[in-house]
Amino acid sequence: MSRAARAVADVSALQHNLRVVRGRAGGARVCAVVKANAYGHGVDAAARGLAEADAFAVASASEALELRAAGLGHPVVLLEGAFAPADLAIAAQQGFEVVVHSSHQLAMLQEFEGAKLRVWLKIDTGMHRLGFPLAEVRAAREALVRSGAVEGAPGLMTHLARADEPDPTPTARQLERFAAFADLPGERSIANSAGTFGFPAARGDWVRPGLALYGISPFEGQVGAELGLQPVLALHTELIALRDVPAGESVGYLARWTAPRPTRVGIAALGYGDGFPRHAPNGTRLLVEGVPVPLVGRVSMDMLALDLTDAPRAAIGAAVTAFSAELPIEQLARASGTIPYELTCGIAARVARRIV
């Protein structure tokens, strides 16, 4: 028998969220970002729930091959481009589209002798992570066209660094810089999830949503339901022990919580070895049989402790939920000083997976 910890992905929620994103995309096509095992939700779940997307985006050729293995024949964009000439060969064979973001990658493409590739030229408009500096964009594009390795006009792409912030000024500045290349032919792709929902001017020809497709809000202090989204992933486990802790006694490593009164404590089979955040503080809410109860004591590798005062009938085997549609992951992330991306991507391999 496996441990009780299990992650459940809801395909219908993925389908719903894709429809919501389309409604906010202003006619732009949707390139669904499914890198990092679909943000920890599972490529198989994404293949079922996002099959109506116009294209997919991943970080590498190896991730793109996983999509092909899952039966998806859609266009796939390699967001970090080719790491080696072998990646270009794979892209040509499989029809993957390649981002070119540096002179190193440009040189690699110029030397490539395989079939022509669909290429996106990445422009650094302010993220300062990947992309050609503004002053080098036109020369880089000209070199791409001259290389003879590119099919059609190179697309133009950038990435928004601060679209999830209340202040629109930094994003407006990035859009203005990108607009300086409006005279160049080729499709445009700008908006991530936050850009899709918050900046109509960022939609371009293609939007590249990630987090929103999984039912999670990209905006601080907000949950996905406020954008009409449905959470896709739930993390569940069970109680495996019950303890009656006297007043003044502590629970867990380093005695980070001491019982203020005689307290019934439940031990759940879930810990940082499963991907539950170790730094979740005392008082972080989980559900036991649907009832909110507080976390007490430090999270261990395999277990965590819960104050069952508000769930006095809970028994061994009682259902425990870390996050779900009823308990948004955004709340757990905020309480733990992290972001939902880290929580979904951090679910460990030993956690059982189920698709509904």
C-alpha cells in the first residue's frame, strides 16, 4: 500500500480555464505553457484538459517530446530555445518552434543544415533575463532571415516582468519598447497570465498563459475564483495518528508549538518530503473532513500535526486537505511566504497522482 498523500488533477477545470482565458484574449490564439510537468499538474492531465489550445510552450526539447508522447501533435514552442545543435535537429524533425534569445543561439542556427525552422526572436524589453537588447534586435532579425534556416517571418516575443503588480507603469514601458518594432513583419507574443487578464494591449497574436490555466490567480492577494477560474489541483492525505496533548506540552521538532490547554492533535501523512511547505507557520489552515483546522508545530519530512479542537469527531483515516477548490492554494502560499508556482511544481514524485 502507498502512503495516503495524493494529488488530484481535474480535467474539466482545465477545460473551463482555457475557455475563460480565450474569453480574455481578445481573439488572440492561446499558447498554453506546460513546462515543468505542466506546473506540477502532470503532462497527461494537461494533454486531456488543454487539447483545445492552439499551441503549447515548454522550456526544452525534452519536455516537448513528452507532449508528443502524450499524443499532442500541436505546435510546440521551446521557450528557452536550443541548448545544443541536437535540439535544433529534434525541433526540425518534430516541427517544434524555437525561440532565439542570444547571439550564441543565433550562431548555432546559422550553422544548422537541417530543415527550416519556425523561429521566434525574443526581445528584452525590461525583464533582463533572456532576449536581445533593443539596440541589437533589428540586426539579429536580419541575420536570422539571411541564415536561410528560418521558415517564414520570425515571430517577435517578449516577456512581462511586472504585469502582476498594481502599478501599470513598468508594463506600459515594456509594451512601448516592444511597439518600437511594429514595422517588422511576423506574429507577436507578449502576454503571460497577468498580461492576458490585466493588459489588453499585450495580447498580440498569441497569449502565453500558464498559471491561470491551472485555476490560480497571477495577482497578489487574489484567488483564481475571483477571475472566474477553477482550481485544477488538490492535495489530500489522511490522519494516521491521534494524540491527547496535555497543556504545557509541545508538539514536533524544536517545540515550536506548546498546547495552551489539553488538546486533541491529529497527525497527517504529509510533509515537506511530499512538497508541503516546511515553513508553513502555526495556524496555517488545512481541512479535516471539510472543517478548517490549524497546523501546530513544525512540518516534518513525512508528517504534520493539526489541532482538532474544531473537528472533535475526526478519527484515524479522516480526510485531510492541504489545498483544493474549497481551500485555495493561494492562501497556503501566502501563509508560507511563497508562491503557488513553487507549491504545485514542488509536489514530490512519491505522491500518488490521479486524474478526474
